[in-house]
Amino acid sequence: MSDLHGIVVSEFGKPIVITCVDATGAGVNISTYTANVKFHQWEGSEEHTLAATFVTTGIDGKITCAFAAGNTPLIYGTWRAQVILTKVGVNAKSKPIVVEVWEAI
């Protein structure tokens, strides 16, 4: 689950909160992992990886990240995001999250 309702081209600094959940929708304990969120343009090659931090301690599955100046989507359209959790001996990925990147007007 996430609050990714949309991002605007070149927008940065807005917190993005994602909750890692199990099949029942309950938050899972990810407190022992390092978390990153990869954003990839659906039919293109632009890609950004954001370091994520825990909203609290990680036991509720909640992470947050934000685009920074110089590291933002430059092309509008449909993108996908994926949470990547790593620790020694484990590299786990979430199912892709569809994200709309809106044109800046």
C-alpha cells in the first residue's frame, strides 16, 4: 500500500509513505532490512532509486522516501515503483506499484 497518487515532473521534497504488507493487508516487520524504492519509467529508460527510512521502527512495515533536487522524474507518464528490501543473504522485492507522473504546467 502506498500514498502514491501522483508525482509531478521535477517535483521534490514531498514525503512518500509506503507500507509493506502481507497477503492479508497487515503491515509486516521489516525492521532488520535496508529499504530502497526504485522508480522506473514504464516504457522508457529513466530510473531513480531512493533510499528509504522507517516512519517509526519498521515493525509496522512503514517506510518513507522523497525525491531530491537533481534526482526527480523528468518525463511524465506512467511509471512503476518497487520496494527493495535487503539484508545479509536476502534481497526481497515488492510487487510493482503503478505511479502516474504528471506534466508540470
